Amino acid sequence: NIYVIDKKNGGKADSLNAGIEYSSQSLIVTLDADTILTEQALSIVNNTFEDKDVVAAGGMVHVLQTKTSNPLRDLSLLHTNMLVRVQMLDFLKAFYITKVSLARFRALAIISGAFGIFTKQALVDVGGYRTTIGEDIDITLRIHRYISGQKKKKIVFVPEAVCYTELPENWKDFIKQRIRWQKAFIDCFIHFRSFFWKTFFTKPVSFFYIAESFLVGTIGTYVTTGIFVINSTLNLPTFSPYYIFTYLSYIFLFSLTYDLVAIGMGKHYGFTFQKKDRYRLFITIIFDIFVYRFVTLYIVMYGSIAYFFNKDWNKVARTGRNYQTDSKSAA
């Protein structure tokens, strides 16, 4: 049975809380409006919660524009532009490498809003969703704080439970979305700062959030950019062609390895690209290394500063395309 709750628009958090209140089952599944679940996804996550120590779980999110008529095996780049392809590659890295790794250390800080599963009791105990710019990261961290005194309780990532969600197809919407994500990251860093510092040496999620995401991912971006600007302005010895070549070579080799491992991990979980997509995939990797990563550096720096001056959602428009039809032609 499907019930539609007719209520005034009070924002995403308010709608999620209304759904939690009206639900009668022990598990709550949250999705984005454009999320498409594969047939086995709910059965897989339902089995995950047979372990009573699991209080929340996240599923694997693939890019809707790459969906084919065989959504559990094949990905297609045929009807995608470069921006969608490089985001697809970014998602493979974020989910199949980062989330899989963090989940093993019980340090998963974000259950994607596109596909999240929670026990109703946990959501009720933490007081439901908070009205904020990033509900998905906020609720995940609130549950981490909630279970911090319960050693056996855990948040897991389930890569076998697959969904598809639409990603921006133009740079304007992409930058707006990623700036919002960075604002959400900063918002949660400030909101949960007391929890992070108190549990820095005892909770992996706090250690990785501060050390890896904040210090390396955010502060490190400013430091690296600052060093580059100072060296180039003052023409210091460290700005010689040799050092630049060495640095860029490191960036290239590390990024290339990262991309190839992500594609390999996707194959490990059953997802492959068609042979005719290999050239597109190669060009995407090159674009990721030499263009996309520098765009994301700008987004991290701008989004971190913009949080303190403008906390708007930066809503991204949907394409409205019928992917069920498009997917067959892409197969």
C-alpha cells in the first residue's frame, strides 16, 4: 500500500519527519525524488537489518544517465556528456572506494539522501531530521553521536543494494549542487564540533571527519593553493619547472591509479562498460585529472567561504527525461 501525505510545504526535513511519524514499520527508507531502485535493492537492505546491531545503512548510487536495460550489470556512456561522465567516475570513487573503506572502520559520515535506510527507533530517538542545508550528512552524524556509547551498534554501507539518481548535465547546476554539498559539510563540522573533538581519538568517524575531510580536504586545499600562488608571485626556487613537473607527475599517477581502481571495484561488484565506451572512458579519466579536479578545488574553497555569507539551498533543476525509455536505446 502506498499512502500520500497531503501537507503544506515545510521543507525537506519537515516532509521526512512527517513520513517518519506516519510510518508503521520498523525500517524507514529515504529517497530523492529522482531515485530509481533496482528490483533487489529493498530485499538486500532488509536482509542487512537482520543484524540487530545495524541502525542505519546506505546503498550504492549510480548515475541515472548511464542506466541501461540491464541495471545490475551494464553502464552506458552513449547518451552522456563529459560532465555527466566525470561525475559518474567521481561517484565510483566516492562509493566503491571511499564509502566501502570508511564503513569498514565504522567511520561512514554520510548516508546519501538518494538511498538511505534507518531504523525508525533511531530516527525517533535522535529527534528526527533537523532543518539544515544538508539533511543526509546531518542525520548520519546525529546517529553516530546517538550510538557513540553503544559499542555494538553500527552504520553500514551496502554496495549490493543499488539505485540510480539523476546528476546535473550543465556546469551551472553542477557547481551550485557541489557548493551546497560543501556548505553542508562546513555546517555539520561546526554543529558537531564538540562531539568531534571529544571523540577524536576514540571514534573513527570523528578522526576521519577532522583529519581527512577537514584538515586535508578543506584546509589543505587553501594551503596548497596559497603555496602555489606565493611561489609563482615571488618566483621562488620551488616554482622551477622541475618541481612543477614533479608535482604534476605525482598528481597524474595518483589520480590515474585512483580512477582505474574505482573502475576495477565497479567491475568487482558486477558493473562493466561496453567496449565502445572504452575511448569515452579514457578521455573522461584525462579530463578528470587535468580539469575536473581543479574545478572541485575551486568549489571547496568558494563553498567553505560562501557558507558564512549565503546559506541558500542552490536548488538544481531536473531534466524531466524519461530514463526508462532512454535506457533501452543505451543498452
